[in-house]
Amino acid sequence: MLKAVKVRIYPTDAQSVTLARHFGCARWLWNHCLSVMTATYKTTGKGISAFTMKKQIPLLKAEHEWLKECYSQCLQQSVLNLSQAFQSFFAGRAQYPKFKSKHRRQSIQFPQNVSLLSDAAIKFPGSLGVVVAKIHRPIEGTLKTVTVSRNPDGKYFASLLVEDGTAKPELSSEGKAIGIDLGLTDFAITSDGSKFPNPRPLKKL
């Protein structure tokens, strides 16, 4: 079963600069793809798949050299997350995807190649390297993805998605919900007709 654990991380000044560049690249790509996908849908009535948008990343890197500063899988994940946001919208589970602002919470997602070195460090791929972390409890299971975020107050966090190997509890169709109505004559009457009389007052000693 998948479990998420959020921990505080403490990047160095150099790592904060690297993260800022990653945040900026992922945010720009999200906004660019959202603009293209929205315009295409309004014009043709059809959407664009995440696979098609991912194929545009090398072309965008050639046009915008600074995109190469971001770990490539973070860029790909940004496109996938946007695609999932559209799927949730069309399924009626969420609102239409919004453009991201640099003045709000920033985040990037590493889909793999992240490892826990101890309860005080996380190793990221690419130029980010080893980042100091404060992990309060043992992380048991296989690390799947890691989302790094920065709040508007400047604090950094890492959300660790872990597969702990346990089976997901099955939903049970047994049992039923019962409504309870509190009354004056009786203490309570349930929706199945059961009555519970008012409790007798305690006698004074």
C-alpha cells in the first residue's frame, strides 16, 4: 500500500538556487503546455496527449537553453501531472487546471533515482545531490516518488511516497448505517425502529 510521509529538508544556499531553477523550469513548462492544450482544445475540440507533449520537450530545450538546467525527469513529470489534472477535470473530480505563479507554493517531482542515506539526508539525482533532512521516524518500504516543495515562507519540504508492501484493505459490504433521532419521550430512536428509554435520574443520597 502506498503511504506518503512529509519531512522537512534544509538545502544549502547553492542547492536553494538549484531548486529555484528547477521550480522555474517546471512551472514554465506546465504553463506553456496548459496554454497550448487549452488553445488546441478551443480550436479543434480535441485534447493533446501527455505523450505528444513530452515529445516537445527536446525541441523546447533547443529553443530555451535554460530548460536544460532542470533534471529531465522533473520536466516529464510536470507534463504527466498536467495530463492527470485534465483527466480529473473531465471526470468531474477537479476544477480546470490553473496557471502556476512564482509567488505561490513551488514544487517539483522526482519519479525515481532518489534514495534515503539516513534519517538526516536524502540523495537526489542530477545537480541537486545530497540534501540535509529531518526524518522523524523510520521509512519502511520502497521509495517510489519524491515531491520537493517550497512554501511562500521559504521553508522546504519533501513528500516521500513509499510502497510498504502491505495489502490495501478490502471494502466490506457488510454492515449498515443507522440514523439516530434524539427525542423527548424516548432517549433515542434508531432508523431500524429500536427505542432507548430515557435514563432514570440518580437518586440523591
